[in-house]
Amino acid sequence: MKKKKGNIVTFFILLAAFAILIAFTTGPIVKGIKLGLDLQGGFEVLYQVKPAKEGQKIDKETLNSTVQALNNRINVLGVSEPNIQIEGKDRIRVQLAGVKDQNEARKILSTQANLTFRDVNDNVLLDGSDLKGGGAKVGYDQANRPIVTLKLKDANKFAQVTKKVKDMGPGKNLLVIWLDFEKGDSYKKEAAKKKPKFISAPRVDEVLNTKDVQITGDFTLKEAQNLADILNAGSLPVKLSEKYSTSVGAKFGQEALHDTLFASFIGVAVIYLFMLFYYRFPGFIAIITLTIYTWLILVLFYAMGAVLTLPGIAALVLGIGMAVDANIITYERIKDEMRSGKSVMSAFKAGNRRSFTTIFDANITTILAAAVLFAFGTSSVKGFALVLIISVLASFLTAVYGTRIFLGLWVKSRVLDKKPGYFGVKERDIREL
């Protein structure tokens, strides 16, 4: 009698412990999980990486350098949790959740930021290598118009450059400042346009022996700040060609999250009702282990710092379905053993033993399929595959071992002896041994 009561007391102690743990930790964990741009809104773009100069090879080192440069630029946008992934041999996918101005994001990301100072014949006099790192700042001229100030490494070199430009004579003594000068560009062609591609072309009337340089232009304050930020972030080692982009509004993301969670709750509720109605007491145990399983997935996501997306939620619900499948296989085995005339204890042991191989094989094949998706899929597919793998592993622990522990406590207490109805088995279906 003491052992019988002890098993039941142990069950309720474990149940209370998990209930308290889940109740007090779920809220902070859910708030701490990062949401993907499809749930909170944002901007996604896929770039093809191309050589910035002839003979340049796009290898792993070049791609990693580009990712680092993009990270520096994303800091300018104020995005705290960017997702930058290298795909294939020459593509980079950038996901920026929470970005509102996608045009600004696109400009800051893809601008090569190769600043050059040239004469009117387009000969390079100074370039980005002559600038002091992090020296670009926003200032104002005498008319209170925004300008960008730069720090040079060598004042003597700038003196030589300004002397050379000054000596070219009236009409040609211009120091033309370019950002991302491309093949085919020229000062003479652009000077005739209303909005030329070069930033500015100040006249040089004297030799300037200084490290401080001002870039004037028809800037707004925001444009001047963006230019300074881009120059401080550094130039890209390659050219980026946009192949695909998409944006999700914050309102649309919130609606998608709400609708997805609502559909998930309905689906899980239907699963719970089915298990309770069809499997009776073991179904109640399944509800407990499925709840623990869902909490465990959230804990793992929070601990990993993973980003939850719509495909991730779908994989989570699919994982619940797989966990239920493991419960169903086990319970059906137990019911078969009970129908054959075995006691509850014997049926429980035999059912667990004979169902294990089937559950194990099903989980392994699913993990293999998810691993292939993760290895060869794109970002959203990778997210789905990762959640699916985690879900399968967690469901194996809760649906197999969790069920054995919780249901086993009741079976060992002998409270369920000669009560096949508690397992959904009718008396008339039991065959005498």
C-alpha cells in the first residue's frame, strides 16, 4: 500500500514541479525568442558576389570578408540581430528584421563605398587607402549646410595633389570627388548633366598642406550622415548584384504571427481532445508530455538564440504531431497486449519494448530528411529543417521516456490493474489466455 501511494505521490510531485517551472518561465522565454522578418517585418535581399576588379577570385575568404563588411554597414542601420548567410559559391543572403526603410538599407548595403579623388581627366589622385579609418564626420559650412569632413593619413601627399591640380590652370583646376567610379564614367560627360554622378568638384586655387578635407555637395543632413557612416564602415571588397529582395511590413508580420499561432492552438487542442477521448488515461499522460515537449522546444530555442520564423512554427507543430505519433504507436501496442489477455503491468512493459524500434526508425528517417534540407536548402528551408530536427529529438525524449516515467508510476502503483477501460480497451475485446 505504501509503494502504491508513493508512486502516485511521486507523479503529482513531478507534475507540480513541471507546472510551476512552465508557468514561471514560459513568459520570459517567449518574450526573449527572436522573431524572423516574416513575423515582425523587415527586409531580405539576395546578392550575387562579383569581382570588383579584373583577375579577382571569389573564394571563401573573399565571401567572409564581404560578410564582415556588410556587418559593419548593418551596424549603421541600427539592426541588432542581422542574419547574413553565404549560399553556394557566390551568393550572400541578408535578412534584416525590423528595418522600416528598405531603400535606405539597400543603398547602405550595396554601395561599394570606393571613394576617389580625381582630376578632370579622371586620373586617380587619392583613394580610400589614403583616408584615416573612422575619420568621416558630419559638419556644417559657413552657410550652415551639411558637409562631410574627412581625415587623411598624410598631409604632404594632399599638398602634392592640390599643387598638381592647381597647376592645371583655370577651368581644369578641379579636384573631382567620386563615390564608386565605374568603367565608362567620366567627369566631362557627367559635368554636363543636371545631377552628375560625382559628389562634388571643388576648385583648387592654393596648395593645401592639411589632413582635414571637406566634401561639400547638395546634401541633406541624412544624406551627409549616411555618406559618413558608409565611409567609416569601409569599402566592399567586391561588387554586389541584387538578384532578389522582399520586404514584410510590421503590421503584416504581426497579423501573420497572430493567425499562425491561432491556427497552431486550434490544431494542438484538437490533438489533445483526440488523445483524451480515444486513449483515455494514457491520453491524459500524452497531454502532459506534449506540454512539456512544447516548453522544452521554447527553452532550446531561447538558449540557442535561434530566430523563429513562420516555417519554424510549422515545424514545431509538425513536431507535436510526430510526438503524438510516438504516443499512439506505444499506446496501440499496449492495447494489443491487453487484448491478448496480459495484465496491465505486462502489457505496459511489452508495449513499450515492442514500439521502441518503430518509433526510433521513424525519427531517424525524419532527421535524415531534415538534415538534407538543412544542408542544401535556402534560409527559410534551413530554419524549418533546424526546428524539425530539434523537435524530433525533443519528442523522442518526452514521448518515449517521459511517457514511460509518468504512465509507469501509475502502472506500478497497481491502481490501474483490471481497469482496461482506462486504456480505451473494452472488456469484450480481451481474449482469455
